[in-house]
Amino acid sequence: MIRQTVLLFGPPGCGKGTQAKRLEKAMRSPHVSTGDMFRDHLSRRSELGLKIEHIMKSGQLVPDAVTNEMVRDRLLRPDAALGVILDGYPRNVVQARWLDLFLRSRGYGVKVVIVIDVPHGELVERIRGRALKENRADDADPAVIEHRLATYTAQSEPCVGFYRGVGVPVQAVSGIGTPDDVESRIKSALSASPA
Ligand code: ADP
């Protein structure tokens, strides 16, 4: 049984969500996006949604315990048994460690981390453009955008070092170009990583 948990990593606006949806089709593994899951809670006004509303709007991270528990419930669903494409999770080293332990307890780990690189100026432009299309409160405010980008650098980027340290292959791809360009780079990176 091949279990392939692929982690799509990169700053807000780098195109993780777009690429994860494409990979979901190609790999037939479900796309698990913590951002989408939280937005779903917000739109349903669930208990969790009400709790996290101000956190998301201000561009902060939802507390690890809440996030990890939601991810655990998702990964225990039968469709995740053969692995998933993770997008937006883990977002700090505490989450990465937790995921590592959780996956080990299930007998596997992260197969590869794909880091999508996009320069800062381009990220800001993309996130602003997305605000108009998707009506996301956290995309509309320039200060919130900068805060999320700074949080990525301070808290999320160190996950790359964590994965290198535990021997998971990390492949960086450029996120510049059309979604098709980026997809083919990701597919080459995936086929270059050990099975
Ligand atoms: P983006 O990467 O464009 O900022 P996401 O959709 O991945 O957007 O996440 C939106 C928001 O959801 C984040 O700013 C944060 O508040 C929350 N969130 C998503 N994933 C996590 C996570 N793994 N840990 C904590 N908070 C998260």
C-alpha cells in the first residue's frame, strides 16, 4: 500500500490552493486545506467558526491545539487512509512535530515537501487581487496581508528546516508563471522524489 502524504508549502498567495486542487485530481489523494476548513466553519457560523473569526480576520494563526485536533479528525476519515495533499498545514514547528508523531503512529510519514517560491511584491499583488474575487476579509487589508507574510517567515519557514532535519525531501519550485507552468514543475519535483 503506497501512502503519499505530500505537503504543499509556501507563503500566503504562492498558489498552494490552486496547485493542491490540481494535484488532488492527478494523485487521487484528497486535498486537505486548513484555511478552507476554517473558512467553512466561519460560513456555517459553527461554534469553532465563532471562536476563530477574529483570529482569522486579523491574520493570526488559530491556536495549535484547535488546529491539530481538526486535522486529526480529518486525517482519521477513511478517504485519508492512503495519504493526503496538505495545504496550509503545518504552519509552525509545533504543528509539524505533532503531524510527524501522528503520521508515525499510523505507520507512515510525509513523503515530500514542495515549497512554492514567489517574491514578496508579487505575493502582495496576488493577495490583493484575490480579495476582489473571493471576498476574503483577511485578503483586503494591507496590514493584515503584511502580518500574514511576516508570520510565514517567522513561524512557518522554520518547518522547512524541521523536515530537512528528519530526512524528508524538500523540493523548492518557482511559483512564477502560469498555473500550468507551476503544476509541471511540481510534477517533476514529485517524480524526482523517492517513492
Ligand atoms: P493564506 O495561506 O492565503 O494566508 P489560508 O487559507 O491557508 O490562507 O489560511 C487562512 C487563515 O486560516 C490563516 O491566516 C490562519 O488564520 C488560519 N489558518 C490556516 N491554516 C492554519 C494553521 N495550520 N494553523 C493556524 N491557523 C491556520
